[in-house]
Amino acid sequence: MLQLSVLREDAERVKKGLSRRNPAFASVVDEVLMLDEKARVAKQNMEQNQAEANKIAKQIGELMKNGKKDEAEQLKTQSAQYKEQAKDLEESAKHIEEQLFNLLVTLPNVPNTIVPDGKSADDNLNVLQHGEIPKLHEGALPHWELITKYNLIDFELGTKITGAGFPVYKGKGARLQRGLVNFFLDEALKAGYEEIVPPFLVNADSGFGTGQLPDKEGQMYHAQVDDLYLIPTAEVPITNIYRDVILKEEDLPIKNVGYSPCFRREAGSWGAHVRGLNRLHQFEKVEIVQIATPEQSYTILEEMVKHVQGLLDKLELPYRILRLCAGDMGFTSALTYDFETYSAAQQRWLEVSSTSNFESFQANRLKCRYKNKEGKNNLVHTLNGSALALPRILATILENNQTPEGIRIPKAIVPYVGFDWIK
């Protein structure tokens, strides 16, 4: 959530930045500032009313003390009027504050100045491409046929048990899934991250804190009886560890990593691009999260990008890094880098990671601050990245490493899976 103080002091910059996402946001900022002014006037009226009521109360006390009961009774009538006015003023102020808050939470984060202009994925900037595109043998198969051929994943069984988009991993498919998770976790531990095993359901306060609510509630599975949400990523519970917390500057940055299943309704998804593992309702992911000072955060973002690059290098996968344009960035992000691996059998790029700096946007919702050396409390910056999401990584490993003899397993994960070929 954007800070009101920033909107007041730097409205034109904010409007210009948000207009890069959608020109309509400029008028929303104006409306927020108008409501903010009304809220401040309402507060002043309440304070003035209270001051007058206190003044009369003091006069009544003095009159009663001096035995002037009749005069005191006359003032009590006036005092009662101020009390009634106070109720009306408080109700009006509360209504304005609710309007202000409900409008403020609809505003997304302001894009960083290096975010490219654009409206969709077609306008994202390719900042790096690495690795050779594999040349597959004649008769090479897409991953959804490979997993059937080698009995790695059963989509029909998942549909029977739950529904479409909930696959059952079997045999070497299950071992490959588990081995990748452990590989990603171990690489993060080597990089100084502390492992967290978070809850896989969160309350509405946690969903609001990281920006999933109210923006993405339609994409989340909601356990209505308990009013809990199945997490779309481990970012949500891990970042919420620091909700309503004041940290020490010397303890920053904080580096956490966590594995979790992820649940996404993916409403409205259909077509060839969602076949097999390309888009699921339940999948596994390892997430890295950092809490930092504003001065640290962009250096840390680059470090996180390098970490994800290192994972893809070790998996021997061709990849490219995209700097997302203003119109394609997530609601809470100030700057996002997407990683895509090349699917040789599908002959297209598949997103496998998003790594983002949210600056103080999440922290303002979370009320997560740090005490600096001067003793002043400031909002932290929060960052997170997929390191990595499993389904499309698994898909590209299977597709890109297939041979007429079977599927070769990248050397880096052979110790984690216990086999070097799928035959």
C-alpha cells in the first residue's frame, strides 16, 4: 500500500508513475488526496468540538464550586449539544476514513524508473539470454507424452481424486520432484538463507499484508467456514512472519527460504498453452524472501537474480531474463525480473521464476519497520523470488534432455534423485 505521506508530498511523481500502468490511476490519486483532505478537516472539527466541550466542562466545574448551580445547569444543556455533535462528527470522520482506505488499497505500487513502458508481455525487455537451444532428435515428444511413456505423472488419476490440474507424481517422477526441491533448498542454504517451513493456509490479514487481498481473492482457494486461504506461494506466510514487527537495522537483511505446495484457481485458463505441467492448480515451489533496508534492497535484488541464474546454469537449461514492463508487473511490485526456460519440444519459452522488489509497499500493509541507528522507525523493503517453481522446470528438463535411449538427468541433481537416466 502506498504511503499517504508520499502521495501528499510527491503526488505528481506518483501519478506519472502509476499512469505508466494505467492512465486511470492518476484520477484515483486525485480522489485519494481529496478524501485525505476531507479526513484531516473532519479530524480538526472533532478536535475543535472536543476543545469547546472541555472548556465548557471546566466552566461548569467552576460554577458548581462557587455555588452557581443555575448557571451551571444552563451550560450543561450546551455541553450536551457538543456531545451530540461529537457523535455525528465521529461517525462522519469514520465514514471518510473508510472511503479513503478502500480507495487507497486499489492503487498498485509505483514502477521503478528503469521499468520499461508497455501494456503487456509483448513489451517486456529481454535483458539476458543464456545457453544453447537444444536440437532434439526426430520424433521427440512434449513432456505430457514423455510422462505417459515413462509413467512419471498421472493426470487422469489426479482428476479422479481431486480434479483437473492436480497431478499425481509416481516413481521416478515423484523422486525427480522431491530431488529438485531438496536441491533448490540446499542451494539457498549455501547462499545464507534460513529455512522456514510455513503454514500452507493463511488468514485474511496475511493475505492483505502481502497484497493478495483484495487484489487476487478470485485466484485463491478459500476455506470459507474457517475464513482461511490456501497459499498461492510461500512468500505469503514467510513475509507475514514480520507483520507488526519492529526489526533492528543491524539484523538486516533477513534471508529466508521455504518450500511449499502452491494453490491457484487459475480461473479462465484454457488452451494448448496450459497442457501438461504448463499450468496447474497445485504445484510445488521453493521461495526466497528477503527483508532489507531501502539502501540495501536493489543490490539484494541483483543478488537474488544471480542466485536464480546459478540454479538454471546448474540444471543446464537455456534461459532468458525479462524486465517486466509497467503494464505486465504484479500489483505489489516496483521492479520484477522474470526467468523463462526454453521448451525445446514445445518450441517456446516458459516462465519459471519471478524475482521482485516491492520496496515499502508490502511493508506499509504489514506495518513492518526497523529502528535505525538514530532510533527512528522506518519501513523496510521486502523482496521475493521463485527459486524455483517446479512444474515448468520439470517439463523443460524432461523435454530438453530426451534422447532415443531415454531422458538424461542433469549432473547437479543426480545425487538428489539417485539415478542419471529415465528409461
